[in-house]
Amino acid sequence: MTSAASSLTALPTALLGGLSPDQFMRRHWQKKPLLIRRALGDQVPPPVERAQLFAMAGDAAVESRLIVKQGDAWSLRHGPFKRSVLPPLKQAGWTLLVQGLDLHLPAAHELLRRFRFVPDARLDDVMVSWASDGGGVGPHVDSYDVFLLQISGQRRWRIGHQRDLSLVPDMPLKILSHFEPQEEHLLGPGDMLYLPPRWAHDGVAVGGDCMTVSVGFRSPQRGALAAELLQRMAEASEDETLYRDPSQAATATPGAMPAGLQAFAQDALQRLVADSHSLACALGEVMTEPKPRVWFDEPQVAWRPGRVTLDRRTRMMYDKRHVFINGESFRASGADARLMHHLADRRELTEQQIRRASADAQALLKDWFEAGWLQLAHD
């Protein structure tokens, strides 16, 4: 990171209650909660209006859930939902959750960008929760960090750091059976609560017409990540060595696994993970792979060198030797690497930067434009 970029993370921001990103990451990230009053001021423009949110829940390309609480009973349904399926606004105890708004709405994408003091590899998505009076999803824990931003109405949060994470049996939701809150906070428009992983919390709408934005973060599970990396590395491997056993003796125990085959398998895995280039490519490709319901639109105009911005659905990252974009990896060095790093960090390039780029870099940008991964900006 350059000194200019580093200085930005040292500046206090209202988003973090007057802390700088450096201070927040040092004091709170994955350590302890932080309540921030007026994180976005008193007047918070909603990333989506209620009617539009309800309409999006009816789109099969958008992930949505409906949770209804009646007495001690909970129900969970997955969308899409017709508007007629949703309960009346005045009915108490129901919540509509709509996932991945940053993929569909520019305002939600811009909101997510405000949290890019955390690496993009950890940023996940923006979820919006609309709830009637008393609506919520019950006391629970998450395995990831989350910022809970109140957009409209009020929500009462009770939080606690408890060891007993046992769940109520036979429930469609993962609700803690012995919730032990230690703090209680009433959030109004513009207020925000940060919670590290595995902090128990329960948010309940107060008075209805309650809209809350959840900015969530990705936390890869080690075993699952290893499996995905190995699969990608194996598919890219050009090692076609066959197992041979010319010294295999006749056996009276044919069901026994040959020791030579076990050693061959172990050697194959060790060779695979020892390839640092292949591992780096696989990790970058996995972390930039678009989500399952994401597709890109073909451009309606022809390519020309001009100011470009990454499409809001595009994931782009880099390491010392590679550039990764939407599940693909490229070797990059020198001026081309610096250009691509700038594009990944700032998500845009000026016309002057593009015209100064090498022919190879310009050709790559043209390919990405035609794939819908980046767009010509309208100044």
C-alpha cells in the first residue's frame, strides 16, 4: 500500500464513530462490538424503497426469505414471492430479507464501497431486512463480521458474548435456546452496530416499517476452501503421470490397499500444493468467482479508449504476480501490473491511463468491456 493510500485509513470518519479505519481494525475488528450513533447522519437515503424491495423479492434472480413469528412458532420460506404472498404491513412479527442488493442496485453497491477499508476478499454483500412491528429472526450467532445499519424505523438490539450456542430443536431457524444478552441498544435511522463473529444478537423491530441494512463479510471455511483450491489446481494440472507397479507381487489379500498406491497418492497431493504459482492462481480465481446468480450484460456501444469503471458485479483482486477478475487469472508485471492494481483498488481508470497502457493491457481491457465486466463511464 502506498503512503498516500495509507494516510486515508488514518483519517477519522463518522462512519466509524470518529475512529479512523486503522483504529477500528486495531481495536474492534474480530474483537469487540462497536455502537456508532449517526454513522450516516440523521437523514439516510435508503438504498431501496419498500415497494421496490418487495418487487425484487418476486424476482427469481434475487435471493429472498420470508420469516414469520406467531407466538413461539417460527416459519421460514424462500422466494421468489408474489406481493400477494407477503403478509399485510400491519401484521406484527414478520420480516422480509433480500440478499445481494449490491449486485442489483447502484446505491447499495456504493454503500458497500464505504467499507473497503477491509480487503475486497473479505467483503460479501449488502442484505436488506424489512420488518413489521416485532419482526426479527430470533437470537442467533453468525460466523462472520457484520455491520447493522438502521435505515428507517427503529430496531432494538440485544447482544451478548456467550459460550452456550445450543439451538432450539425442531426450528426452521438457528435460534439460540439460552440467549444471555449483556447489552441492549435501540437504533434509529443512521445508527449502526458492528458485531464480530460469534457474538449472539437479537434484533426486533419497534413500531414497524423497520428497514435495516446488513453489510456482511466472507469467512471461508478452511476445509471447504482447501477442497475448492485442490479441485481448481487439479483441473489446471498437466501432470499425466500414471501409477506403475512393476514390482507388485501376487497377493492373497486383494482387498488391501497397496502401499505403493498410497505413496503415489500422497506424492501427487504434495506436488500439487507445492506449486506456489498454481496455488496463487487458484486462490485468486476462487475469491473472485462471481456468485451463482450473477450474469453480465453485453455492451450496447462499441469499445473506445475512455474512462472506464468496473461493473458493480465484477470482483477484481491481485497479488504480487497476478491479476484476478471474475474467476480468471492473468500474469502481470511492471507498468501493466500497476495499472491493473489501480483498477482493482479504485474500480476505475481514466482515458489518459488507458491511452498510456501497453497494447496487451488495452486488448485485455477491451475483452473485459465486451464481456460486460467493465463499462465506459458517462462523464
